[in-house]
Amino acid sequence: MPTNDLSQNTGRRGFIGSLAAGAATLGIANLAAPLQGFAGKPTPVGNMADPDVWMSQVKSKKHKIVYDSPHPNGIFAFAWPRVFLLTNAATGTPEKDCGVVVVLRHDSIPFAMEDRLWEKYKFGETFKVNDAAGKPVTKNGFWKPASGTYSVPGFGVIQIGIDELQASGVMFCVCDAALTVYSAAVAQGMGKDAAEVKKDWVSGILPGIQIVPSGVWALGRAQENGCGYIFAG
């Protein structure tokens, strides 16, 4: 993806245009028009908890981290939260005293959604998520994986399913701006109504995953609440 030189006086529409141009290089040709339409419009958060209240839960924890996942990157967005918890436990801090936030934004948003949507909207193909044979996957491999699905040399089997991480207190959120833009792009390519596709995507958000106004909003709020930042993709 080419680097965009965005000066401080670049207008919002110019910035959105630059993002659209970059998206085209990622092979998502239908993204440009929805990005242009998104410029200047308010982004609904959805019908979940207040995002600021949700994020503030991490503030009281002893050790806090936020993982930024803008792109699918193997298992890292899910393995690193577990490693953080395991190594803190090894140095005397139990899970209950650790705060971990994972921000699913940009190309990582399908991991916030149920299998039904992966198959219906071909998320594997759209977001370039492939299996070991190089074929687009048709389900969310990190939601309720079978026992023993993931293993790391030296660690052995690790519990890195979203549900397993949530059980250990890890907080997941997904970018509403990306949901809005990508659902509109996919709707355009399928000849469907953008609002209806967005509604369908939101209805398929996995239990316990919070919709936030944007991924960058979440990253900022997490750091304001004391989280260190780690890039996960």
C-alpha cells in the first residue's frame, strides 16, 4: 500500500479520498464510493453499552494493554493477549488484575462477526483471510474453536478463541466506521441496500464484543485509561 503524505491542512474529503485510493490497492475496488459518501456524516454507535463507560472498565486494573488489529495477521491479535495474561500470571499478577483490550478495525472487523455472515458475504475472500491451503475461509476460526485447535511451540495448546479470551477478562471491540464503510462497499458489489447490509452485520456481532465509534477512537480511549499500546497486525 503506498504511503500517503497527509499534511496538517489536508481536508477531510481529501483524507477520505486518500484512504479510498489506498483501499483500491488492497483489491477492494468497491470501497471508494462508500468512503466518499462517509465523509462528514455522523457514525452511529449502535445499541450496545455506552462506549466510554465500557472502556473505563479497564482503568482500575494493575497492568493494562491495548492490541491494535487493523489487518488479519495470523493468530497474533488473539495469541498475544493470552501471552500477556500467562506471563503476568508467571510474574505474580492474576488475570483478574490485568486489563486487556483488543481493537478490531479496518480489515480485521470480520473477526467480530458470526459464521453466518462469513459464509453469506464471503468475508474470507473480501478480507483476504485464507486457510493453510490458501483458500478463503468460510467461518470465524477464533469463535469457539475446538479444543486443541491452536498450538504454539514451547507453549503447547493455547486457548486463544475469542470466547476463551473473554472468559479470562479480555475486552474486544469493533470499529463502527469500518462496519459502515465496508458493509456499504459489499452492498454495492452485491447490488443490495447498504443500510440493510449494515443492519445484518450489526445483528451478527458476537456476544460481548462492543461496537465503538471507530477503532482509532478506541485506541485513544484505551490509552487515556492507562493502557500501553501494541500493534498486532
